Amino acid sequence: MYQKDLENYLKTRVPRAVLLYGEWEFYIEYYGRKIAQLYPQAQVNRAYFGEFQLNECLEWLGQSSLFAKGNLVWLKIDKKLSAKDTQKLLDSLAKNPQSALIIEFYRGAKSQSEYAQDFRQFGANFKHAGLKDLVLEVRFFTPPYGTLLELAQEKIHELQLTIKQEALNLLLEGHNFDLRLVYRDLEKLALVGQSVGLQEVRDLVQGMGAVEVGGFLNALFAKKGVLELWGRLQNEGG
């Protein structure tokens, strides 16, 4: 399954288990979050990379909760699971109809050819006779520029940010169209609380050297309560 197929599926259905992988990591994260939002009342249990423990995940899938409706196990990993471990997770999911599973599978330190071999094997194993088409495996590719703009505009609308088109183009090009970096900088620019043009992007984002950081913080000092949010964004890697 590819991105458009997934979009069509999500219009009418909610998957029980999904494996996300491919050449564009932004989509892996984006659709991981989007699918997780389809389980708003579930207890969310996360394990990222080296934190993954099979038995712990099986316990999460099988446990009952007094304060939530079902359990969502959300994994971010860069090592493919064995066929045996994959089947154990899906078997547990089949036995617990209120539980769900999201696996974001990243390239990590592998070469692209090694990663491709791994995700093909992983995807081939990510099937379950009982769950049938409630189990999805989705491969993503880098989309065309028009789609990048649409995704950026979606974030801008969410932030209620006003930004000129030429400023957005500069932001995209300056980050080599890496939307994860673009999203983080849009969040920072939204904290300033003003319309964003080319000059604001040049002064507050591009390079982010000593002058740019100083200018950004000076702008933030005028906005009560946002310095804490700035610190959070910095800690998240922005």
C-alpha cells in the first residue's frame, strides 16, 4: 500500500495494526500521529528504538484499563522484527479487539539497499489471517513540491500563522524541503505573534547564528509566557 491508498482507506476505516516505512521519514511520523489520533480514548504505550521489549509490548496489548478504552502500542524502531515476533504481536492484537498497534520503521544507520531489503521482509511478514485487511503495511516516497506546500500550509493553518508565500518558499528551500525542520521553525515563528515575511525568516531562522538567536529571543521577550515554550522546542531538537 502507498500514501494515496492509505488516505483513501482512512476515509472510511480505522486499522488495527499498521507498519509504516519508506524513503520519506516525514510521512512515517506524520501518519503515525494521524492514525494514533483515531484512538483518542486509548491508553497510549510508547517504546522507541532501544526501549523496545517484546514481552512488555505483549503485556500492553493484553492488559485492561479502568480509565481508557483499549490500548495503543506505538513503536518507533530501526531494526526489523523477526517473523516470529511479528506474529506474536499480531496474535495478541487479534485476541484483544480493543487494542491497536502502530510501528514506525526507520532506516537508521543502514544503507538504502539494506533498509529496502529489511522493509520488504518486514512487510511480507506483517499479515494476519484473522485480522485480514485491518492490518496494513505502507511504503512512502518523497512527494512532489505541490504536496510539500500543502503539508506546510496545513501546519500554518493549525498554528493560525500568517506567512507570505515567498517566506515559506525560502523556509522550505533553506531546509532542503525537510518538513520536520520546517514544522519546528513554523512553531517558533508562531510564538512571535506577528506576520512573517522574508525578513523575519532571514533574521530569525536562516542560519540561527548568534545574531538570529538574539533577535528571536528579543522578539519573544515581548510575548508573555512563550519562553517556556521556546525551551520546550529547543529540547525537542528545534
